[in-house]
Amino acid sequence: MDFYFSALILGLCLSLMALGIFISMKIFRIPDITTDGSYTLGAVVAALCLTKGLPVAATIPIVLLAGAIAGAVTGLVHTRLRIDALLSGILVMTALYSVNLSLLGRSNVPLLNVAHVFNLVQGGITAELVVSLVFSAVALFLIGYVLKTDFGIAMRATGNSTTMSRAAGVHVDRMKIIGLAIANALTALSGFLVCQYQSFTDINMGIGIVIIGLGSVLIGDAVIAWFRISNLWLQLMLVVAGSIIFQMVLAFVLSIGVDPNLLKLATAVFVLLIVALPVIKRRAA
């Protein structure tokens, strides 16, 4: 049972990244590969701050700022230099690998003997679940609130139609930059949580992480499409639920004895099934 509790906690921690990908892919229609780099950046900044004795409360805004800068750089490259959004994300992600390695100084930093968010409260795995749930719930509430404001409506309008938004007086490029900054700030905060939960930061922990976030969003999106859900709050909740379901599926795959070396393959197959299911359903009909 603890195995699935751990998957639940990890799913909640990664739900922040899923919310970030929801913003970049579902609102702005931008396939942002910066995620791989900003996720690791959040973990690296967390490791540096916590090992130097900085309290968790002071570390969080630094992590958010670092992730936001990474996303803003991608946005600037895309909007100012008119480089394709996918390529912009790849370029920034590639650069972030060197940045992360330079900041960390080595490939791996343990966090066993430092005060972090999961050992500040007593109660074992139950306390860890509460901490991860609080972070996920606060992030969901704030993103939902922002997207309901006039500013958030302008962001959503930008993703739906840049031409109409520009005609309505919305600064489209600025909206994209801010949106990518918010998305990557959430992703960095996800890396901040996961590195503390697993008690180490590794320079390669972000490789391929975007597919987990994408799979989580696609699970939520499938439910949204099937039931034709238009309520924004429910959509965000389903993205969080998708992140949890994704981790539960991976936990089940491991529990039945699948070689951990094949976990990435299982992840790719699972995401492929999610993407292909609507097509299969249409052809069967």
C-alpha cells in the first residue's frame, strides 16, 4: 500500500508540472520543451539553497523566479527572434543542461541531512501526502483564479486566436512570454518538490519528464472531451487527476514485475495509447 501512496504523492508533486504544460499546450498551443530543463533547474536551485541552510520559505520564491526566467527566455526567443516555438524550447532546454550542471557543480547532490519541506512536519507518509496535496491545491487555486481574471481571459483569448486578440488590443507577444514564464515557474516548483521527496537532485532527472506531464494533460483532456466539460476549474482538477492516474499506472506496471529498465518504454506506450484512443474510437464508430 505504501508503494501506491508514494505514487500518489509523486503524482501530486508532478501535477504542478502538468498544470504548467496545460498552460503552454492547451491555452497557448505551444509545445514547450523547456520543461525538461526548467524541471531540473527547480531541483538544482532547491538543492543549492537548502544545502546552504536557506529555509524552505525563502527557497520557494527563488525557485519560482528561476523557472520563470527560463520560460521567459523561451518566450523571448520565440516572439522577438521569430524562431519556431518548439525549436526555441529545445534551444533553451539544451542551454539549461549546462547551466544546471554549472550551478550544481556535480551530477548528483544528496538531500538526506538537510531540512526540507517533507521532513519539516512529523507524521511519515501521511504528512508527506498532506504537504504535496497542499502545494497542488494552492497551485490549482491560483492558476484557476488567474485564468478567470481579465488578464487570464486575455491569455486564453491569445491562445484561441492571436489575430482576434491583437485586433482587440492584446499584446500577444507579451502574453506568450508571461504564459511561458508562469508555466515554467510551476514546472520548476514541481522539480523543487520531487527532489526533496526523493532526497536527492540529479542532473539527468528532467530528461524525458515532459512526456509524463504531457501524458497527464492528455488523460485529463480525454475526460474533458468525452464529457464535454467546459468549466475551467473542473478542467484543472482533471489535469491534476491525470497526473495521479499516470503515476498509479506506472506504479502498477512496476508492481507486476516489469523490469524498471523498461519503465520509459512503458511510459511512451501508455502516452501513445492515450493519444491514439480517440482515433481508434472514431474508426471503430
